[in-house]
Amino acid sequence: MSDRRKVRLLFLAAVAGMLLLYPVLYVFDKPLLVGGLPMLLLYFFLIWAAIIVLTYIFVTDQNDRNKKT
């Protein structure tokens, strides 16, 4: 794995960890429903999905993605 890829994954892990800290979660812990879901649950799902998508983008090489299309 290249150094650039390692740095990106480390940065993603740090940002993901910060987004899941209590002070940030407290902002979204409101008795408000968005689309029938509590705001905190929606926040968790969106962060989770973003982490998965960004991990895929960082791990796959740009050339690999171009070859598939």
C-alpha cells in the first residue's frame, strides 16, 4: 500500500472518530424526526455510509476504477 493511501486512511479514521465523539453526537441528539427517523439515528447512518464510500474510494486505485468502466 502506498504512503499516500495510508495517510488518507489514517485521516479518514481520525475524522470518523471525531464525528462519533459525544460533543458532536449531542448536537444531533434532538427529539426531532426526519423522515420518520430520529435525527441521531439518521446521523449515524449517514456517517456510516460516508465512511464506507470513502474507504472504497481511498482503497481502490484510480486505474482500477477506470478499467471496470
